[in-house]
Amino acid sequence: MTDTPLLEAEVLPLIISQLVAYGYSAVAQTVADATGATCDMMPSSRLVDLLSLGKERDREESDDEMMDKDDKQDAPQKSGNTGGDQGDHNAFDPDATNSAPRTAPNYVQLYYTQHKGPCRTAAFSKDGRLAATGSYDASLKLLDVNKMKKRTGGASDKPVIRTLYDHTAPVNDLSFHPNGGVLASCADDQSIKLFDLSKMGVKRAFRYLQDTQPVNSIDFHPSGDFLLAGTQDPHVRIYDINTLQCYTNRQQSDRHQAAITQIQYSLETGRLFASSSVDGTVKIWDGVSSQCIKTLERVHGGGMAVSSIRLTRNEKYVLTAGMDSCLRLWDISSGKVVMEYKGHEQRSQMLQPDFSHDEKFIMMGDEASTDVLVWDTQTGTLVKRISGQNNLVRCVASSPRDEGVLSCSDDYRARYYGGSNET
């Protein structure tokens, strides 16, 4: 069976829209003029999405061919080697037989940037080339990751690309559009701001979404067409980026009973998303129907708030942080805890942990110290402390491509740590 090839009239608008999404508007206009293609010149990542689907299909067909050639693919399911190049990149395997903790990278501070207030949140772009930080002082900073890695540089080679001003209250969360050309931020001023990163001189948002509640957390869908938002209201918001229309699930049985603290799509497909709440629950949602498919109750005991959730890449587990000074990894299917991570203190602050890029480690701040603590995901062992901050670390963000880590502290600074393996 062969697929019907796309017509030129279908392909050209996709190319033009993708060029606009990458910030090459002038080139896109030239292509449109030269080909006579009909296009609204709006940015879209549809071409990238189609190519990703094609790439996945090609990989599946290649896998099928390999299986036909080799009937010995029935490898043992249990293996002590959890550090290989796995297709889902997930480092946690509850059936793994090895119990020795991994050796954590040697994290070295390479750079820091300073806000005028406590640094509260950070995020990396999907390709790891850019990072952003948000502060209590309502500002954002856009950073060039490669320049942070160099450690030294002249005045014209500073990692801070620009500082963005458009919020009027503390910034709570950040999310990069998958194409890397747009940065979204949310704040206590009840708004979500969208910044066009392709326009170098612009420091204010080109589009904003106004809510009636402070916005605590946001996350782009992997396609870039939708944006999740969690607010002080118990209802999840889903914004259509193209129309700016807001969708909410009003079923009383689905909604949380208190403010949403964090919300996140599954990283690869967006097939699922998760939300955590002050009410002590975590909810898992269908990314297509937006229906709640699983509720984890009393995640951190009693009515203790859940400050954070992180879905693993294979969509099988969710990591939670809460006010009982314990991180927990849950099996989504069974609703059971499969691993706990202890040794830190979290009693009153909404701290945000993160997985390392390969999910071998979990990193989080500690109310009892100014360190970032690092656990082995597989064994639950506390393997390292990253020192250097001068106050509480509220958020840790990990690069999706390498060992790079940003820590956001109440000492007003965001510090970038580069990691190198000690072994």
C-alpha cells in the first residue's frame, strides 16, 4: 500500500508557515511571492509535526523489518543495565536487578545571572539552546546556553540575550513553544504572556491571555497548538494558541477541590497531562478528550499540598513533591508508589524538582539548607549535594539535551551548572 503524495499546493503553505514559526518571515514572504502560494503567513509547526510522524512511522517499519529478519528479539525483560540508549529514555525500571547507586555527574557552576528579586522559576527550550528565568520582581531573562557553558567571554558575548518586562506581579512559571520561537510566562497578575523571541529589540509580549485568577503553572503541548494553565481556580484551562479560545472541563467529578499548583503534558506525545493541587491530589488526564482518567488521593498524606508533578517520558510514572518532605514516584496504571526519595526538608514552600535529561537522577532544593539535592532515580539513594547557593532553592530545571542544570534561589540568582561524569 502506498500513500497518496501531497500536492505542491498543500506543501508550499506548510513550508512558508514553518519558516515564519522559525522567525524567517522575510524568507517566507520571498517563497510565497516566488511560488504564488496562498498562505496567511501565520506561524505554524504543522510541517515539523508531519515530519515527526513520518519519522516515527519510518522507524516503526524499520523495526518491523528487523524483527522479521531476527526471531531472537525475545531478550530477557529484567536486566541490570538501565543506563543504555532506551527508546523511551526512561531510567526507572521497577524490575531492574541492580541495586548499586549510580555515580552522579560532577556539577560545576559555570555562570549565574541576577534578578532584582528572588528567582522563582526556570525553563529550557526543547532543543536545549535557550533557557529562561522568572523572578519575584516580575521580570524574565532569556539566556544563551552555549554562552553560559563558555564560563568566560567579553562584554559583547554575555549569555543574557535580553530581559523581558511585561508582568506586573511575581512570575510563577515558564514554557517554551516547541519551535523555540515563543516563550510563554504566567504570573500573579492573572495573565499569561507570549513573547516573540525572533524580534530582538522587543521586550514586551506580542500576545497575552487574561485570566480571573493568578496563574501558577503553564505548559505547551508538544505540537505547540495548545497551552495548559493551572490557576488558583480548581478547573484546568486549555488554550488554543491559534484562536486564543479557552476550554475548561466543568464536570464536578473531574475537577480539583483547590488551587492547581502545577500542570504538565507528557513530553513526547502529549497523550496525557497531569495536574497537582493544594487539595493533596494528583490527576491524570487524557490529552485528547481532556477527561480525568485517574485520581491519586492523599498523595503526601492527609490534606498536605502537592507542590509539583513530573511525568516520565514513557508516560508510565509521575513524580510528586509535597509538604511531607518526601518525593514519590507513582505507577500511573496501578496508582501505587514504586519509589520514595528522602533526605530533604519541605514543610512550607512550593519547591519544584526535575528529572535529569536521561531521567537517571532527580534534583530538588531543600528547606533545611541552600543546596540542591540529587537522588538516583532507580535506587532512591541520595547521591550528591550541589552547593553554592546563598538561600533557598525554589526551582531546579534540567536541560533536555545534556547534564546542564539551572537552580533558582531566593538569593536573587539563577545559577547554571555544567555536569561531567566523574567516572
